[in-house]
Amino acid sequence: MHTILGAGGPVANALTQELISNNETVRLVSRKPVQVTAANVTWQKADLLNYDEVLSAATGATVIYLVAGLVYDAVIWKQQWPVIMKNVINVTKVTGARLIFFDNVYMYGLVNGAMTENTPYKPSSIKGGIRAGIASMLMDEVKAGNIRATIARAPDFYGTSSTNSFVDMMVLSNYAKKKPAQWIGNPDKKHNYIYIPDAGKAMFLLGQNPDSDNQIWHLPTAPAITGRQFLDIAASAYQVKPKYMRIRKFMLWIFGLFNKVIKGAVEMYYQFDHDYIFDSSKFEKAFNFKPTSYADGIKHMSQTFYKPV
């Protein structure tokens, strides 16, 4: 059985569909119900901050996926992420299941060059420090031989109706409405974006291959391109001019006075005014996986979630 802790989010949903398509038995775990109609899927309520509830939800699992997303607030992250990680590690020890943790790149901080699985942790933000702590907590248990676990790391994503993706909400959605896009940071700097279906497929592949355990994997992502290039590709897909408004750090800070989520993004601004280059060649070679191109991914979005109005 495959147990998904933190079901209901974009990556969890993509992974769920992959598991269903391959006739795997799935248990979705979250605080709120997740509506998925499939014979081999069940849902169980659990708070990841409660060890007993996590243990009950994960009992019988062969693979546990931790794909939880917390409110984008450093105070909440500092309080809750270490507790969640400790609970999941301890449950993994008891059940003997394999653990795959879906992670981001915040712990790397500002990197000069490409981010790889060997990039040292030098966080440039409070949230980055928290992510470095829980990632180290997990891999320390792996090194000690206490659990079998993997960190599946991904950059910013697109390809979902979720408001967690700024390019979906501020670029694709706007172009679909024939409105100018909004772009955070410097549009002449490079950045990678993983296509959510690719993330789901990659998580599935890690779950199917025990030989991939006990290491870090960068999930398959198309090469970094500049913001202007991304805007051009999106505008072409929607047959509009690549008009956009640039959102600078001060503007983000002003918006953050009225919105906690936006406020939480201010300390991460360095990711958008410097090159952000994510290297996923290790995964691509190991699994013979070619990431979806931005042109193909955005075209699909223009035909599904964000159809032209």
C-alpha cells in the first residue's frame, strides 16, 4: 500500500493519479477529505502533528510519501515542520515502510551556478534554515541505518489550478484573460519550473524503485530560461503579446502588509533577482526521463486549466 501524507495538494494529486493508473492501492491522508473516485483509493483523516494519528494512517504501508504543504509562514514552519518530520521518521521506523519526502530548494540559499544534489546547505532565509534542519534530520537517520528514505527535491512548479504557483496565477491565468502578466523579480535572470505532471511521475518512479532509496534526487525539470523567454512562450501559446508588469521587492513588501502569504515570499526574493539553475540530470539519466518542455506544458495548460476566455 502507498500512503500519501498531506494529500490534496498539486504534487500529491499528480502522484495519486499515477498510482491509480498503475493499479496501486492508495491511502490518502490529510486533515480535510480528499475527493477521489477510484476503487483502490481510501482516505483517512490525520493531523501530521499527532504521532498516533500518523501511525494509524500509515500502518500497512510499504511506501510513505510525505508531500505536506504548510501555511507559508516562517513562524508556523518553525513550530510544525520539526514535529511533523520527527513523527514521520518514527512512524517509518515502526512500520518498516520506505519514505519519500517531497522537498524544495530553500536550504541551498543563493547559489552561484547550478544546484545539484551535492550542493551544500547555506540557507539565505528563515524558511531555508528550517528546511535545511528537517532535511538533515531525515538524512541523519538514513546514515545511521535506522530507516530507508529518499529526498525528492523540486524547484518552483507550474501546471496546476493551485494558487501556490505564481506563474500559473500571474502569467497563464492572466494571458488566458487577455490581461498583462505579472512577473516577480528580474525577467532577465534564469529560472527553472517543474511541470506538475512530471513531478507526479517522478515521485511514482522513486516509489517503484527501492534502489533509489537513501539519497537525494532532483526531480526532472526543463532547463532554466529567462523570465522573458518564459513570458514569450506563454504569450505565444495564448496568442497574445508578451506584456507584463514587473513586481519588485519593495512592491512585494507593500503587498505583504495585507497578505501573510505574500509577506512570506519577501525573504525568498533572492530567488527571482538572481539566476536560479536547477540541475536534474542525475534523475533524467537514471530513469531515462525527458522533462516536459515549457512549450508543451504551457500549451496543455492553455487547453485545460487556463483556457482563453
